[in-house]
Amino acid sequence: MRHFGRFNHAVETSSPDWMLPLLLVVGLALVVIVIWLLTRAHMDSSVSTQSIHLTREELECQIMAMLAQAGRPLKQAEIAKNLGQPKEEIARVVSDLERDGSVTRKWDLVGYTFTVSRGSAPEEPS
């Protein structure tokens, strides 16, 4: 390969044999990462568009029913995923339920989410 040096004199250089395969691998990796990010963003947006609009009371009933059926504490993110609702909305509803004494929340450092369990307050019959 010929290029001109600092003082306009021709300089012969050759690129190492490993340079072209390295550039191809790096380029392919970048393409794969971009495709993965676009697919992930599309999947996230499709989940949010599929969420069903529930009233506050319906969400509270669904959350309490999930906790009763599971028979164990559930992660707040798991509740949001199962109900197809935004995490922020579930967080607000669970916070209200906690304030009422219907549920208790405990921060899970490992899962970086709250673990929600049924509260000790007796439920009112429907």
C-alpha cells in the first residue's frame, strides 16, 4: 500500500494479514448489536401497547387475587408483567395497598424490586 508521508515522499506500507478479518468480525458484531437493540426496543413497545386498561379498583383486586393464588410473596415486577401493566402503575397501586394495610412490601436488593406479600389486616367480605 502506498501513501505519502509528511514531506510528500512515497511510503510503502502493508497492513498485517489479521487486520481484514478483525475488521470484518468487529463490523459483524456491531450489526448484531444494533439488530438486537432494535428488536428489544420493538418487543418492549409491543408489550406496553398490549396492556389492558384496568381501573384502580380492578388492579387492586387482581393484585390481591394473585397474591392469594400464589400463596407466597411476589415480586412487584412479576405482578406488573403478569398483569401486562406498566411497573410504575403497579408500584402506585401496591403503595396504596400497603398504606391501607392490605399488603406489605420489602425491598429485595438482589432482584432490585419490592417483594409484595399479603398484609396481616383482615380482608372485608365481598
